[in-house]
Amino acid sequence: MNDKIGVYLGGAGTIAIAGHTRPDGDCTGACLALYNYIRKNYPQIQADIYLEPVADVYKVMENADQIISDYKDDKTYDVFFALDASDKGRLAGAVRYFDTAKKTVCIDHHISNEGFAMENIIFPHASSTCEVLAKLMDMDGVDQAVAEALYIGIICDTGCFKQSNTGKETMVIAGTLMEKGVRFSQLTDEVFYQKTYTQNQLLGRCLLESFLMFSGQCIISVADRKVMDFYKAISSDLEGIIDQMRVTRGVEVAVLLTEIGHMTYKVSMRSNNYMNVAQIAGYFGGGGHIRAAGCTMAGTKYDVINNLTRLIEEQLKNHD
Ligand code: 5GP
Ligand code: MN
Ligand code: MN
């Protein structure tokens, strides 16, 4: 039995599992994979899973209906697992359970993660938190449900094995998961490629309104409140848009702004070859990876774009 999860459980009776705010596929996959793994292999443990509401496509994963999104219960846990969260502030409402847990464990792959839990398992070279989890789990204890959650996390964070964070190990793990009966073709279509009509409309709108800067090396678009309201869209409807912007020929960096409140923008950034977007996001209090990062910024969209493009221009110039 090569089960490292058991080491972190350390005889716990109750555990909480939580991911980051606005959960993506890796975060949701990691939380549900760990939850299902513990339910299968440690049925005596009482496990709760906390995440903000997840996009409908992730509900194909087993026990997605067990997710608790209101953070109201006044519970304390023996062990708290923070997954795919690069800092404590990313845990959203679950931070109250982090603060009162007897032991906290962080499992992550963000380069910007400085280790905010009591025990930290951070592999910055892994494609995804799901890849890290797969290494910690005993494959004999991984059933189809666990394997599918892990596989979904991996495809979401690697853009279906095409982004530069994909390594040999990613492929080896994906192959092992396939042997567990993962419906990879169907899940890739349903979770990654399929879009709702609204999502396609938004994609079109964001591409139409995008603009280029710095001789076409930077592409920027803004999904402001009125656009989001017009399409009755939620933030997860924007997933994938930044990736389409990034593949514009000649572009090194893509920036998508989403208005999430009055004079407040969520910033998503992606780069292609050399720009360190984690550094730029980090400067504004966010984080992420070298080629994919984000932050939240205050001001008008013009303020936000001005502040971001100053740092973008610096990196473009230094590279020339
Ligand atoms: P996305 O653009 O898809 O929201 O995020 C890209 C990457 O940056 C993800 O790995 C995500 O965890 C990270 N990220 C996005 N927004 C923030 C933020 O506000 N703070 C931190 N620390 N990381 C972020
Ligand atoms: Mn994530
Ligand atoms: Mn991730």
C-alpha cells in the first residue's frame, strides 16, 4: 500500500476538504477525488467538502451533490485539507474551518504558494493539484469515480494536455487513470469542449471587443457588468475565453478583465513563451503560475489596464 494520504489523515475522525474561491475543474476535481477516496478507503472518517457553487459541467463527478457551499455550520475538524489554493485568502468562507482545525494540510501546485498550512505538499512542477493527489494516493484504492475526478482536474489545468505544464508524469498518471475506466472521450467533450449557447455568445463578444497593444504582442478584453447581465452569465461562463485569446498569432500575453463588483475587476492572464504573469499578478496581490495567473484589482477598467500594461510593457522591453 503506497498511500501517503493516510499519513496526513493521522487517525482523524473528522475532516474538511476545501478548495479556492470560484472553483475551477482542478480545484473541484481535487476536492471530489480526495472526498471519494477517503469515503472508499477510510469509511470510518466523517468527511465534509466545502466549495463555492461549482459550474454544472463539474456535476458529472460522483458526490458533487455533497458539496456544502454555505459555510454556516459551526464545526471543528481534526484535519483540514486545502486543495489548489495558493494562499489562505483563496479559501473563501472555508477559512473559518481552517482556523479552528487541529491540523491543516495544503496540497497544491502553485509556484506562488508559500506554505500557509501546518503541513504543505507543494509540487510547483506538477500540472495540477489532481496530479499531486494522484501521486499521494495508492492506485489500488482508486476506483473509477476517483479516477474520473482526477482526470477532469488534469485536463482542465492542462487544456487537455496541450499547455506547457504538461509533463511526462502527467501523461503516465493519465494513462494509469484510464486503466481505472475513465470515460475520457465523453468527459473531455462534456467537461472541456462543450459550451452553452450563452458561453459561445460571450466568447464571441469578448473576441469582438478585444484589442491589441504593443504591436500585437498583448491582447486585452473586458467582460463588464452590463455584458455579463445581458447574457445572464456567471463567472464560470467565461472559462476558456482567455485561451482562445492567447492563441491569437503574434500574441505573447492575453489579459481578460471581468467586472465582479463596483470598480472591481478579476484579472486573468496567460502567456505563451516567456512572460512571467505570476509575477505581475503577485505585484497586485494575486498569484498563480508563470504562464497562467490572476488577481483582483480596484479602479475603472482604464486604471486596471494602465496598471497592468505598465508591467507587461516592462517585461516585453526586457525581452527585446
Ligand atoms: P484564472 O485566470 O483561470 O482564474 O487563474 C489562473 C491561475 O491563477 C490559477 O492557477 C489560479 O489559481 C490563479 N489565480 C487566479 N486569480 C488569483 C488570485 O486572485 N489570487 C491568487 N493567489 N491566485 C489567483
Ligand atoms: Mn485552480
Ligand atoms: Mn490547479
